[in-house]
Amino acid sequence: MAGLNCRVTVALLGVLLLGAARLSRGGETYEIALPHGSNITVLIKPGVPTLPANVCSIISKKWVTSLSIKAGETAVFSFSCRDPENHFVIEIQKNIDCMSGPCPFGKVHLQPSTSVLPTLNRTFIWDVKANKNIGLELQFSLPRLRQIRPGESCPDGVTHSISSRIGATMVRIGTFCSNGTVSRIKMQEGVKMALDLPWFLNRNVSGFSITNRSSIKRLCIIESVFEGEGSATLMSANYPDGFPEDELMTWQFIIPAHLRASVSFLHFSVSNCVKKEERVEYCIPSSTTNREVFKLQDKQPGNIAGNFNLSLQGCDQDVQNPGILRLQFQVLVQHPQDESNKTYVVDLSNERAMSLTIEQRPSKLSRKFVPGCFVCLDSRTCSTNLTLTAGSKHNISFLCDDLTRLWINAQKTISCLDHRYCHRKSYSLQVPWYIFQLPVQLHDFSWKLLVPKDSISLALVPAQKLQQHTHERVCNTSFSYLVASAVPGQDLSFGSFCSGGSIEQIQVKQNVSVTLRTFAPSFQQEASRQSLAVSFIPHFKEEGVFTVTLDTKSKVYLRTPNWDRGLPSLTSVSWNISVPQDQVACLTFLKERTGLVCQTGRAFMIIQEQWAHTEEIFSLEEEVLPKPSFRYHSFWVNISNCSPMSRKQLDLLFWVSLTPRTMDLTVIILTVVGGGALLLFALGLIVCFVKKNRKKKINKGPAVGIYNGNVNTQMPMQPKIFQKRQTDNDSHVYAVIDDTMVYGHLLQDSKGSFLQPEVDTYRPFQGPTGDCPPSPPPVCSRAPTAKLTEDEPSSGFLSESESESYTFSHPKDRNISNGNTDLPLLETYETMEPGE
């Protein structure tokens, strides 16, 4: 505890002494004497921002706001305030003329010494003028320099600003901080060096020297030395302003032999050239060609072993519209990886309309050095991302310490240009084998399926049934399929699907994009068991139809497309749900109401049993959604949207579960008893009928046909217009004639007993007809929602003239569906042309 108190006392004492020192500075007097012939000028001036003069002034022979001291002069002054560092700055400029006399080469000293200068923010400036044929070199001691953008600040407050001359024009080479890779800068025709030091830093050395060099025949040469792994960001002269016209600038990179370097252009722009061409040129001693020329738009070299030079060449610019040539780039040096010595072949020569991109995964920025991750084409052209196109064979390698930082995104387009050619054809959507050979994980593989408008539709059939991803049942597989519309301007996503569900088929109206997205490296094994086939089918009018075969083990969750944004306006989708014969399906909706308000059109939901063709129609904007209901046969669910009035969109989630079909014991007993009684009653009727016929046969002679001569046997002429149609009476229905009364003698056999004639009878169709979704109500219908009645006409029936044929009398089935699959709120029924 005593030691702690001692340390606190010392700290407080230090604070008090520092405060006392600052208070005493208000009356401190400074004296600066500059020798004759030193070519040094000292200027004390207000800092930025400038404060009023009455806040702080310089007290010399009189009170002033600035003070200039030239060579051979001596000045004595003080400040009227206690904190002059907050109000004034000091500039010390030394002019060195190498054209009229020898240059003072060697280490550059700070003159006058910082000990005699007031504690202000200081800027030392060395302005060296030299002949055009003389090269000047600035050498920087450790730590070397790091280039920053103009306007940026250095962590320690020490900034180096370097400029060069082209005639009377000053060109800014760059602004630099400490702790970098720049060791030397060579210039021609003079140099201007400014060193900014903060007032609180007690520094007595400049940290650089000037040496004489022969002509470099270019604007400047910047040398960057790497001693280990690291990176350097460098910029062209005058950045971000334009590079001087028709000038040449070079960077020299010193790389240890055991490391590799890669160049990446971060930002650049080009000017409008009238002569020559802007370019970058590499001088790589290890290269077979030694010199390699690239455009700024090209991928730059990578995986470079040893030292190399990079040069930027300008051009003669258009006077009226010169444009701006500028360049910011990065050089990354790191250890070579094992993968850098391996070459992978990606053969896209047999592919059409396909591209493959290898790029970096999104990651958080880190202040620590992170080795680069590059993809190299032909082992030399390296970049952080690489796109391979169809029609060629590509050789690639990787310069990366961790290949999990990369992933692959690929896209392939399958088009049907002629519906007569691709009708009923099928294609397998599988990831090509050569992608699995690469050491980088696949992220996305997208197939864009294009068909002629209003001619062909698409059917997606998986090898294993699919499950739709919902919050209630999440896909936990290593990959999934994202199905979305590929029609320009249509924002429609059918959902995300994975293996292990009940969806057997997804039919879409027109262009669609299918994306296989992976979530784990194990997807390669799972993807081999799951494939997706697409076939071209006749065109239909709904946006999508889902075929669902229920699973007895679990519920099936289904939801409308565009779940997050709502079903698009005037869109219709259907679900064809199959129920096994020994099961009963329970249909349940998540919501009681949709909360939908329509601006135009009506939003409906239709539930239709495919066996009995009974339909239930619900208004989605007015009625309560149906409560859980049992379905004993396969059924359709159709949802048709209107054009909503408010931001509330249509989104419905429902699920279907199965339970075994059971029958109550009492019902079974009553059925057996009733059936037995009915059988006995039928046997009694048969006995009575047989006895009656025998009695008639005994009492009557043979039955004969009688000719009536008074009956007109000619066919009556049909009038042009019937006043009364056959459907208004029963004249077209044959009465039942007892043949034994008229032709009985012909039915007797040799023993005198009657033969039973074989008569065919009409039997109505009893099979299932569930191939087409139910037809929603017409657009103009604004009547309240109601169940379909027997009096509603169906467009699938024959016309009156065609239906007036003679038929056997039987009950009419008014529940026959017309099979119409038109969009409920968009279009009318169109007959498909042959071949479509």
C-alpha cells in the first residue's frame, strides 16, 4: 500500500511540474540567429485555423501575428499567451542550388537546432535545384517510409512530403509516414522535401541523406524493400490528380528469394490519348520474356519470384478533353504455398453459355498483415478473382495460404429457341465433375433456363423428393436449391428446397433460375445422390404448380412464393396434393385471416377434391380461412392474388398431415346388417318375378308382331327452326319395351324355355380425373363468396346443338371439372396449338 501511495504522489508531482512549465512559457524569450550564406529562412505564422490576434501575438520589437527571419539576421521574441503551439507554426526552409555550385551531399541536418526553436509544430523544407541531366537520390534510414493518400495523417505525426520539378512545374511524388518499405527515391531536375514534426516531439535528425546520381531519364524511381512477408500500397505522382502528360515513373521492388510477390491494381483511370498508349511495363529477371507490357485494365502478374520493376508510361493527351491518368496499386509479398506448384485444368471447351468465377469470400477487415489469396492463370497472371469463360481450356494455380478463403460461383444458361425441337426433352442439372477436382469449395452453381414466351413451360423433377424451407421446418442439409423467376423485371422467388421432403415436381410457367447453394464441404457426397432434371412441357397459364405426395411420417409445410415480400399481384399458384387410399389428410392454415385489401381484382383460394370434383371457394380478403379439415382423397389448393391496395401482401403458410383411415365398429355392424337385409329383399323380388313370368307363359300363346297399315312410315321432314327443343321433353329417350311380349316366340329354345338377351348398359365414368388444377372464378365476379351449385354452367360442356343426340336416360353429373388451368385474374382460356 505504501508503494502505491508513493507512485500516486510522484504522478501528481509530475503533473504539477508540467503545468508550472507551461505557465512559465508565457513569458519565455527566444533568440534565433541565422548565419550569413546559410540560405535558411525561418517563418513563424498563425496555424490553421487562424485565431483572432488578441488571443495570442508574437512580441518582438512590436506585437505582430507573424515573424520572418532571413539568413544573417537575429531575432529575439516571445509570445503573449501561455499556449503558442495552439496558435502558431514555424517553417524552416533551406534553399540548395546545385546549378551554380557543388551540392552538399550526405546526411541532412536540422538547422537551426530544434533546441533553440520555440515548441511549435515545425516544418523543415529543403528545396534543391539541379540541372536536368543530374539525378538526385533521397535515401531514408530505418524505419523506411510508407506512402499515404494526400490528406491522411500519420500515427506519430511525422510526415514526409516529396515533390519534383518538370521545368517550372512542381509535381507531387507522394506523402509518406514512417514504418514502411520505401528506402530510396530518385528524381531528376531538382527535389523539394518537407518534414513535418509535431511540437511535442524532440527530434534532432532528419532521417535521410541526399546523394548524386546520373540521369534517370524519367520523372522518378521509387525503391521498395521487403525483408519478409508484408504489403505496400503505392500511388502514381500527383495522385489522386492526373499523372503528368507523357511521363514515365518506375517502382523497384526488392524481394527475398524465398518469397513471392503479386501485384493488384486497387484504383485507376486512364486519359484520352492522341499519341502513344498508356501502359504498365514489368521487368522481371526470372521471366522468359524479361519485359511484359500490360494495359491498366488487364490482370496483373502474380507469383513473382525475385526482384522486379514496374513502370507507368503516360501518353500525349487530347488538349480539349485530356482525362486523368492515375493509379493506386498494392504489392503483396508472402511465402509460396504448396498449391502454387500445382496446376489444375478447367476444360470449358465443350461448354456453351457458361462462366466460372473463383473469388474471395467476404471477410472482416483486419489491421494485422493477412497474406494474400490469389488465383493465377497460366502461373503468372494472378488476381484476387478470376473468371473463366466457355469455349477454352484453362490452366490455373493458387497462391494462397488458406484456400478456404476462396469459393467458386458458376452460371450456365440452357435455352430452348424452338418449342418444336425441345418439347418433352429433358436435361440433367448436375455440377460438372471438373469443379469437384478443384481445391476450392463450390458456393453457387446457377442454371438459367430460358424458353419462348407463351409456348413452353418447365418442369423440375428431383431424383429425391424435396422439402420447402420454412421457419417451422428448416433445411439442415449441406446444400439446397433456390428457384426463382428469370423473367426480366419479375421479382418472384418460388422458395428454397432441399432433399428429404414430399415435393415430387415443380412446374413453372416460363424462364426460371435454379441455383444450387452449398453450406458444407460434405455436399459433394450428398449431391451425387441428388440430381435435378428439367424438362420442357406444354405451356400453362399459372406461375407455378407444385406436385406433393404426402409422407406418413411427418407433416408437410408449404408456403406461397415470395414469402418475405408477398405473392406478386395478379399471380396464381397451385398445389396438387396426393393422399394415399388408406390415409386421411388434415389441412391446416397458420392464420385465421390474411388481412388483405384488394385494389383491383379479387383474391381467392379454391380447395377441390379430385375424386368428387367438389370445390370450396374462399375470399382471401373477406372470409376467415378454413379451420383444420379432413380430406379423404387427393385434392388441389389454388391461391390467386389480386392487386393489393396497401403494403400488406399475400403470404400463406399451411401444412398437411396424414392419419390412418379407420371405421367405427357400430358403423361396420350396421353396414353388415343393412347389406344382409338388402340381399334378402333382392332375393324375394327375384323369386316373385320368376313366378309371375311362368304364369304368363302358361296363360298366353306365342307373342306376335302386328302390322298397322294406318301409320305413316315415311320420315317426317325436320323444320328449319324447332319451336321446342328435344331437351325440353323426353321424346329422345326410349321407353323400355318388354321384348318377350312382342318377339317372345323368337326367344324360345328347342325345349320351350326363354333365352335371356345380352343387353349392354351405360355406366358413368368412375375413375379419378385430377390432372388439372381448379379454375378460379372469373375476373369480373364481385359477388359474395359461395359454394358452387349445380346450376353453374361449365365451359367444358358441349354446345346445345352438339349435345342433342339420343342417349340412354341416366343422372347427370354436374361436378365434372372443365380442366381449365387459366390464370384466374389475368387471361382467358386459349386452346393450345398443335405442337405446343
